[in-house]
Amino acid sequence: MLLIITNKEDFTADYPISSLIEKQLPYFRINSEDIQDYIVRLSFANTHLDSEIQYRNKKIVLSEIKAVWYRRAISPVIDQGTVPGCV
């Protein structure tokens, strides 16, 4: 599983994603503008940690991620009202 962290306006990321889809390779894209809409679940059982990220109807188990592509083509814009402590 490839985790792609970028933003909605990063059209350059769409090209390799098209190739991943064509080759039926698993990926999960996180757009920084929508970070408040992602659900992160953590559960502990004895010494085992289960974790997953969900966005709409797509979900990944974090232990399945084999690589991360972090691409920041533009600087993130953070709505100060959504981040506690921002002034």
C-alpha cells in the first residue's frame, strides 16, 4: 500500500495515481485541505496496536503501508478555527 500525502491542487500527483489504478496497485491519498474529515482509529490489545485511517468509504490499516510519498507542491493553508491553540 502506498500512502500519498499531498493537496487537491497537486495535479502532478494524478499522473502516477492513474498508473497505480491502471496496474491495480493499492494506494491511499490524503489531501491536506480535508484533514479534518479523516477518521483515525487506534486500538490496543495487550501489546498489539491496531490503527487505521478512514476517509468516506475508503479505509486503510496503517500496518499495510509500505511507502509514503509526501509531496508539498504548495504550502498548506490551515483554517485557524479548526486547530486548537491557533490564534
